[in-house]
Amino acid sequence: MSEETKKILEMLHQGKIGVEEAEKLLAAVSPVVPSPEGSVTGIGARKYLRIQVEPDQGSGGDRVNVRVPMKLIRAGLKLAAFLPRDAQSQVNHALKEKGMDLDLSKLTPEDLEELVANLNDLTVDVEGKQKVRIYSE
């Protein structure tokens, strides 16, 4: 175990940092090792897309915590290629109506990786009632 890792775990133990901050620090000091297939593995690799919804304390809403495996999202990209052209155009049109100018037929795994990397811990307040946080881990 490296000195940095020991220091981070000690700060966590002493309550100086929280679990999420410790995870981020550990990911930052851990080496990212390429696997034989060329994908990235290790603590620093993006394995999940995480979506959390935390209601405001007084609202009484439900707390939501979703962790979607990146492999599932990548598989969904591959399945989009099997959609008939007319269905793809309908989906693209519906996405455009919602403000997302996106062509499913041109979306690549690299685009997905860039999108997830650029989320970089996105937090959105919804009408002061809920906080939505999207990040990768």
C-alpha cells in the first residue's frame, strides 16, 4: 500500500474527509493500467455512470441512487445500430425536440467516453426541491 493511500485512509478514519472524497482521492493516486484488450482497468477506470437524486430535507421525497454499468451503456450503443432507419430518425427527432441534437447512428464509443468524462460531477438543483448529481466512477 502506498503512502498516499495510507494517508487518505487515515484522514477518512479520523473523519477529516468523507467516503466520496476518499474515493476521489484514491482514484487520483491509483495508477490506471491498460488491459490486454486496450481498455482501461483499475480504480481510475470509468466502470459506472452514477445518478443520485437527493430531496430537500423538508420535501419528504424519496432518495434515488442509480449505478449503471458502462458496459451496459456501451452495449446499448451497439444495439442502436440495429434500429431500422425510420425508427432512428424518429428517435433523433424526439431527442431534438427535447433539446438534444443527437444522431444515434453517428454516436461512437469514443463519443460516449468523452461525454461521461466531461460530466465531471454534474450537479443540478431542481426547483430547490431536489439535487440531481451525475458522475462516473
